[in-house]
Amino acid sequence: MTPFLSPQSFQITLTSDEVPVITALLTNIIFLYSSLDGQAMPGAMALTSWTDKLVDAHRRTADLNRRQELGDGIVKGLTERTEPGLATREFTAKVQIVGALRNGECV
């Protein structure tokens, strides 16, 4: 039995249809979560982890045609279906802080 939401627990068959929806859905959920009182930093950490997973999924895709479809779907989800108005100014600043910490720039 595979764990919930592991890569083995589901297969994306229609990349052009499913990836933008999944990308936008999870990004919007993180934006909404970060807008709750005191949740900007955990939300920023979640967004950074989500971004890492998207990049990793794209990088690990061996088939070049599938990789292109996946990349196009991610971009479409982020540009056309994500609601940027859900991200607060405090949240975007926290994302920058988390990114700097992960890259070792604030050590």
C-alpha cells in the first residue's frame, strides 16, 4: 500500500488538463492558508516546498515530450489559474526570507 499523495499513488494521464488545475489548486490553498493570522511563515515554507516538488517532478521526467507538457501545464496553472490576489504582502516577504535562508544567504 502506498502512502497518501505519494508519486506512486496516482498517475497523471492528461498532463495538459490536470497539471494546471492541480498546480493552481495547491498554490491557491497555500495562499489562503498564509492569509490566516500568524500563518505567513508556515505558508511561505509550504510554498517553497511546493515549488521544490514542482521543479523536481519536471526534472525527473525522462520523456522529453512529457517533460514539455508538464512544464507547460505548470506555467499555465501558475499564470492563468492561480489567484495572485490571495497572496498578502507579508506573505511574499516571508517567501523571500525562506528562500534566502534555504540558499544560505542569511548565514
